[in-house]
Amino acid sequence: MPPKTVPPEAMSAEEKFNALANLKDKLEDNFISLGQLLSEIKRSKLYLYKGYENFKDFVEMEYQLSGTLAGKLMSTFDLFIEEMDIDETEVKEIGFDRLQMIKPFMKNA
């Protein structure tokens, strides 16, 4: 039986931080989950829990992710999964890099 996965919205702050660290190592495979977790952490201001005054410092210091990359991950998740409601499997098949190329056109559509 596969391990039970907990959706990010049901995770504790510490569980979200641990999940983020684990997913970061395989960015291309996990960009959707990373975007979702980063969005949850930013919206909930969970970075304050770790003692950071802003989200950018949190991702850069805790996970060695640039604020720009974190923003791209979040906006990709927000646009393609949340707003456009595209199936995660389809989004993964397109890939993070290609989604970055078409994102400006999708926002204006």
C-alpha cells in the first residue's frame, strides 16, 4: 500500500517546510507541488513562523531558491492549476520550462 499523502492545506507548518525541502531536489518532477506549497506558505505567511520578515528572504535562506524562481513556481501553479483548472498530469507533461514560455500568452488570453 503506498504511503498516504497529505494535501498541503492539511499540513502543519513544519510538515510544509519539510515537504518543500524534499521536493526542491527534483524540481522538474515536482514543480507543481513546489508551486502549491510555496503559494500556501506565502499566503498563510508561514515564513513568519521561521522568523523571517518576508517571503523572499525565507526561500532564499532556508531553501537556497531565488525569489524569482519561487515566484515562477507559484505563478505557474496559480495560473495553470488554480485559475485554468488544467489537469496536473497534462501540466507536468508540458514541463516547467515550456510553461514559462507560454505563460505570458495565457495570462493575456
